Amino acid sequence: MPHFLMNLRHVPDDEADEIRALFEEHDVDYYETPPSRWGISMGGFWAREADEAERARDLLATYQQSRQDTQRADYARRLAAGEVPSFAQRLWRRPVTILATLLAVALILGLSVAPFLSW
């Protein structure tokens, strides 16, 4: 019976590659199912045996903590260097996209709340 290890939905390619390399380095017997094009099926990493799944989960926990620390440090560095754009900078770069998104959110919110209001 297969044992689920990790969902691949919204996982960046570099992270998935690092996990594959980690499993290969530690000789974890795993297989991978790709996520569907439209996001209906999740895809992920799987192990065939329960003991292999437990070992893989331990490796994943250590890896994910390390990646979290690395990504947070990188974000803090980019924030301090002024490389993270503010909302105003994003609005200036792509005003039509941002305003259209805000308008769509307001429209959906309005349509969702309208039945509960007495207009």
C-alpha cells in the first residue's frame, strides 16, 4: 500500500529537484506522481513501504526546516537591500493588472454579500 510523503502542488521546481536529490542521496525507495494540468489531482512523492515512508518523512522534516530558514534569511536580506517591491511599486509597474484584480475582488465580494443586504 503506498504511503503519501508530500504534495507537489505549488512546489517550486528547485525545491522538488532538491527533494529528489535528497531521496537519491539517502537511497529512499520513492516514486512520484505529477500534478494534473488543472490542479484537480495533487501529485506528489510516495513511498511503497511504511518503514521507508517513515525514514523519508524524517528526511523531509529536516530538509523543510532547513529550507524555511534559508528562504526566510534570503527574504530578510532582499528586504533590507530594498529588492522586495512594495504595493505602490507593484501598482506603478502593472497598474491595469492590479486595478483589474482589485475590481474583480470588489465585484465578487459585492455579489457574495448582496443577498444578505436589503438594497
